[in-house]
Amino acid sequence: MSAKSTWIRPYGDTENDGKVQLSFSLPLELGALGEEAAKKIALQMGIHDPAVVHAEALSDSFSFYIVYGRSEHQVDISSLHVVEAGHHVMTKEEVEAYIESHFIEPLVFVGASTGTDAHTVGIDAIMNMKGYNGNYGLERYKGIKAYNLGGQVDNEVLLQKAIELKADVILISQTVTQKDVHIENLTQFIELLEAENKRQDFIVIIGGPRIQHGLAKELGYDAGFGPKKYAFDVASFAVERLYSRGVKVKK
Amino acid sequence: MNNKLNLNQETIQSCRKYAKDIADQMQRFIDQHTTVAVERTVLRLLGIDGVDEFGRPLVNAVIDHIVKTGDLSKGISHYMGYAVHDTEETPQEIARRVAAQKFDLSIYTNEGRCPYFGELMPFFERTLARVDAMKNVRSSWIDKTPKKTTPSKYVIVATGNIYEDIKQAISAAKKGADIIAVIRSTGQSLLDYVPFGPTTEGFGGTYATQENFRLMREALDQVSEEEGRYIKLVNYASGLCMPEIAAMGAIERLDMMLNDSLYGIIFRDINPKRTLIDQYFSRVLSSYAEIIINTGEDNYLTTSDAFDHAHTVLASQFINEQFAKKAGMKESLMGLGHAYEIDPNMENSFLYELAQAEMAREIFPHAPLKYMPPTKHMTGDIFKGCVQDALFNITAVSTHQSIHLLGMMTEAIHTPFMSDRAIALNIASYIEKAFKDFGNEMMFNPDGIIVKRAHDVLQHAHELLQEIKDEGLFQALEKGRFAEISRKPEGGKGLSGVFVKHEIYDNPILDALKKRVKEGSHER
């Protein structure tokens, strides 16, 4: 690869044109001043030739803008570091075969949406029979015992249940992320595990629309899964990690 | 209402019969019990408000005091009747002294049936006069508001700060919203008290407090004035304080309240007994105050598959309808819930959604049905999301839904920005206009997919209701009949706040409300 080709810009319809679209609201009534302010904001974001293609009033004191322009910024992709769970992804059938051939007994997964978070869409998508988008959940996996504790589960309760059920893997889902409430809650769970001297007893995985693997590692978890990840992604990671830790492994 | 789907009327009647049996069985249980929330509501209706020096609501202070030192199974009216008679103080003054530990109500525990309820009634009448005044204001506003045949557009605000919520609500009203719902902080349903005063914090919303209700209602009255149409206000009653929040809503003129007989049990793991007892008082109050209730069947479909479990929604609507009737509620106040949640990857998903929405309309012709947008299958692809919402909007308008909760293209990303809501309102207004009379032109192929789908769902709901009638609602909940979530009668939060009524138990305030609802004497 030539040095030049590692630098990229957004693409509209011509290489390097830098074309982007953005939309935002301003705390200003609709008018010439608002449009000018919108353009200025785009310019300061490094958007050249900003065009306000649509503007409308949201109330007497707020207005909305759709802006197109060219991004001045470019990135050198050779300088980027991406943190991914980095495991090889197996299908449901492959995971089941892997468990069959590598482990002496079923693997136990306990999951919940924790803290004040009542949203169970995420944990249900990973754990429930039906799964999501045609991908079955862990309950349907041979060789996995899956317990979905539902929403608004306290960290203390989750840990207690994980101990009771002899969990190998704990799954935590966080959907509400307003004011970073999830960070606080996730940090507290790790602290709890450490205080109880249980961190090494489980693989602990987090998931949610705003979760990335990098964040998970930073907070002390084994892995993090964001949007468009399914039960097989989570299971693939977990079974390989359990194997490498020697948990329930066939001799 | 015409019968485009040619639904079997006998099956529908039979569903209602089963649901009535289910509600009758449960009502016998409800009538034998009271809860801390029911008794706190009595205190609120006697005019007790405010908090003690530790920020604890006075109504909690009084009820906690009786639970600890007296016998709540005799009812708080027993204690307050004696106290008001002896001291000639107002309930508010008595509550203040109880909270400060300067008055011990337990001295009345062993007294016989209280003969002084008559002395409580003037305080209750004062609260009811306020509720009546609010009803009059509402109905005169509704008379002034231009009538329309299309659904009312309902949007949420959820900034977590009541003052920001107000800005967002004003913007939404100016963009054409008819109804504004203020989302509560996640987890409020599990608080066994109602926070006090204006609040500027919370996650995914801010707290339902009486002051927040008042502030938002005041702002919406102002914008109603400017727009020349009444903007309705919604908040959430469901949870451990269901009847208390309903009382606050009645006093501050909320127009709709989320008030489901089963939602808290299934989705918040609140004890089933507690919720079923609480929902009754809460609904009697809503019936009196003419607050439209919203039920939460849509939530079943965010957990279970929307195609396979559509019949659980219908069965639950029948049950909610009967519980509402038990509370004397008019059909025009029963905002039964359902949702557009079928996987968009399914072939003919739009046809099935149309079938289910039309079915609900035909089965509950006078109910202000609450129709919820796609949430489960919104992906973060905002552009596709707009189209998913558009299909939902077309269904809502064409099948004459009443309360049309607008979908947000940024569902699954963040609580809506002001602009997300404006875009949703623009799109919905366009479809409302473009499809205005489309529903009246629409006929269905009698042998086609849509008619068959509606018949199948009704048939399955009928079978499910029969099973629930035979096993009883508590057992049905334990078996996970709804949303595939199992709840035990002795499990969940709030069971310690449930009491079997003592033989001298009385609740003169609930009795008075029931009587007036029944007589319709509260009608203008």
C-alpha cells in the first residue's frame, strides 16, 4: 500500500470529496441569524462550504438545520488501533459441538439487566429461546444452561444468584446510559466481585447499544458486545475463554 | 363500527365472559385486602401533602408509624377519624405531629369501629372539589378544541429535568403533538414513596411528583392557549405508588395515566397481590377524575415475539377491560395498549400488523386504543427507522387508532432530541393528512391473509382466556402466560405492604368514590 492510500476522508460520490451530512438544533428562533450560526458551527467543525439545505422552527426559541459540506479532516488508518473481542466466531452448531468435545458438563450462563435499568430487550435477545433477528438465544443451546434474571436486578442479587446457580459466565446488559449511569453501575459490580474475592470465578461479559469491547476491558470485564452482536458471538467468546481457563475442561 | 374482518361475535362475547370471570375471582381477593399505598392515598385525599424534616413524605410517615406501632389492617381512616375528632385539628396538622413523633396514633388501635368518619368527609370533599374543578376545566377545553377523526399524536419527553422537559414539550406541542407524556426516572416504579417537589434529576426521565405535574400542566395550559387546542398531559401511575400517583394526577389535571393491572407485576417484579389491590383504587380514582388510563400490553411484545404472542395482548386487553369495569370506568377512558412490533424481516409483516390493529379496533370499538410504535426492531439505522415508523403511522391512521404514540427514528440510540420529535411529528402529520380517509375505503379479502390472521389471533386469545379462567390469574402469572415471565403470588417487591382487612376495616373515602362513580353523580 502506498503511504497516501492510508489517509482517508468521508466519501460522497468522488474519492476524497469529504462529503458529510449533519443535522442539529440551535437554541435560536428560525431566521437568517440561525442559518448563519449553523454554517459557522459547521465551519468550526472543519466542514468546508457548508450548505444549510433545510431549516425549520422547533418552537419560538429553537430551530433545526440539515447541513451538507466537505470535511477538511482526514485520518491515517495505519495509525488507528481497534480493540475487538478478537476471538473467532462460531455458529450455534459449532459452539454446541465445541462444548460437547471440550467440556465435561454443561456451562452455566446467568444474565440480567442490572441497577435501575428496566430494559430487558438486550439480555432477552442474547438469552431467550427466540433470540433476535433469527439468531436463537442461549437458552436454546445444547450444553448451555441459561438463566435470565430479567431487569432491574441489583448487583448484589446478581452475584448471589450467580453463586447459587454455580455460574461460569455472567452476562450484564445496560441500555440506559443517560449521564453515564451504566458506568457507575458496571464499576460497582466489578468492585463487588473483587471485594468478595470472586472475580476469578466467572467470565463476566457486558453488552448494550453503547457498549464496546474497549470500554469493557477498561472497566475490568472480560469482554463487551455492542449492537449487532448475537448469542453466537457471546457464546463463541465465552466457551473459548472458559476452555483457556481450564474450567470444566475434559482431560 | 363496521365489521370488516367478519370476526365471530360469539367468540368475542365468550372472551368477555371468561375475562369477567377472571376479574370477578380476583375482585373477591382485592375486596378483602388493603395496602400501604391504598392507605397513603386515603391520606392524600384528606389533604395531606409535604414532607418531614428528613424529606420523607408525611403520608409515609403516618402509615409507617401505624405499621410499626398500630394495626393498619383496621385502615388509616379508623385512626384519622378518632384523631380528628379528639384534636379538632386538620389531617395535615395531625400528620405533621405524627411525623415529628409528637402524636402517637396507636392509642386508637384498640378502640371499636370508628364512629367519626363524618368528621373526615369535609377534608375529602375539599380535595374532591378541586378534582371536580379540574374536570370542568378539562371538559371546557375539550369543547373548545377542534374535533378530528384521526388519531391523537402522542410524544414523550424524557430529559431527566422537569425544566428541560417543559421546553421540549412546548416544542412538541407547537409541532402538532396532541398529547405529551413525561417519562419517569427509570426505577421510580419501585420506590415505595412519591418524591416531593420539582426535580431536575433522574435517568431516562425525571420523577413523577405533584409539583412536576403542576409545572408541566401550567406550561401546557399556556401552549394550549396559544395553539387554540387542548394539549393533554400523561404520566405514569403503575408501580408501588399506583393509587397515590393517580390521586396526584387527579388533583393536578393529568389527562391520561399509565395504569395497568399487570404491568408492574410482569415487568417490574412487583408483588402480584400488591399490584392488583393497588390498581383497583387507582382505577376508581381515574374513573372519578375522568383520566384516561393507558394499559401496557405493548410491553409483552418487546419481550415475546410479536407474531407468535399477539393473542396474549388481546387476552390481556380483555382482562384489563374487565378490571376497568370493576372500577366503574367508562369505555371512553379505557386506553387499552397494543403495538407494532413484528420483525420487519418477516414477509407480509405489514399485513399482519394491519390485521391486528384493525382487530383491536373492532373488538374495542369505543376504547381510546393506545397504539405503540416499533421499538424492538429499531436498529440505529435512523433512515430505515423513519420508514418503519411511517408504516406504523399508516396502520394507526387507517385502522382508526385513538392514541398514536409516535415512533422515534433514534429509538435504541438515545432519549429523543427535540429535533427527533419534530421529525416524527412532521412525518406523522403528513401521513395523517395523506391517509385521512383511507381506512374507510379499505375492504379486506374475506379469504385473505389479513382476515385469517385476525381470526387466528382471536381464537388463540379465546383459548388462553379459558385456560386463565380455569387456573386463576395468580396461577396464570406464575406460569408465565404473559411475556413468558413467571411471577409468584408471594414473590416480588411490596408484599410486606399488603394487609388482610380487619373486620372493623373501613375505607369511607373509597366507598364514597365508588358510590359516586356508580351513580355518575360526578358527571356534570
